[in-house]
Amino acid sequence: MADQPIGRLLDTLGFTADLDDDDMPTDALVILKVVTPEGRVAITIGASESMDWITQKGLLAGAAEITQGGYRENGED
């Protein structure tokens, strides 16, 4: 496998993110489910160019917390 730009792929898959107009994204971590030509299912991770492993682990842990319903911003019920 070779690294490939995936912006158009994410658009094709209907990827969206909850962002306000004045938000400034700084890094991205994308987890993809892939079906190989042989029919095997795999997971691959893509990260923005400047992301270090510490940020990658932090985003992954944060995403896991959010998907499990455990994260709330200050002031939210």
C-alpha cells in the first residue's frame, strides 16, 4: 500500500464534521474501514502531515471518549 491523498474519498463517503464558521482545524485523524480485493476487511489510519504520535494518541483517546458518551464541554448538561 502507498500513502494517498484522501480528501476526495472523504467527500465521496459523505464525511462531515461539526464545525463553526470561525473554527480553525489544526490536525486530522481519519480511521478507514477498507475491503481488500480479496474480500478481507481491514482498518487503516491516516493523519495530517504535521501530526506527531502524541497528538494522534490524544485524538484517538478523545474520539473514543466522545463515541462512548463520556465527554461534555464545560457548561453542558
